[in-house]
Amino acid sequence: MNNLEKTKNVKDIFKEVYTALSLSSEEVVEKIPDNVFQKIIDFASDSTLMPNFNLEEPLIEQNISEESKNILAVLWQLYMNY
């Protein structure tokens, strides 16, 4: 995989993360520091991916990358699990 493919992959991963967060309540999103959320938006903005979430299924069963699930888990641990 070359650097361009890796960059696109990172942008798509953050598009999935951003989409998942945008489906969350405002209360959840507000717990993420503005500078962290802005970085997520910056990476996601260059992606053409259109993630599709099924709100009836838990996150673990969503058709998104494992990296996106891991980032969401870290965000949860850092900012929402208190």
C-alpha cells in the first residue's frame, strides 16, 4: 500500500468516526474536546465515503472498519466513561 492509499484510508476511517458521532446525541459529542472533534472533521472532510449505519444494530455489528470502531472506543474511554 502506498502513502496515497494510506491517506485515503485514514480519511475514510475518520469519515466513519465522524458519521457515528453525528448520529450520537449532542450530549455525547459535547464531551469531546473541540480541538479533537475539529481534527476528526478535518480528516473526514476529504473523504468521499458515504458510511451507512443501521441504528437498530449495536456499533460492534456495524459495517465499518475495525480502526473506526477502535477510535470510537478510545474516544468513549477518554471522554465519556466518567
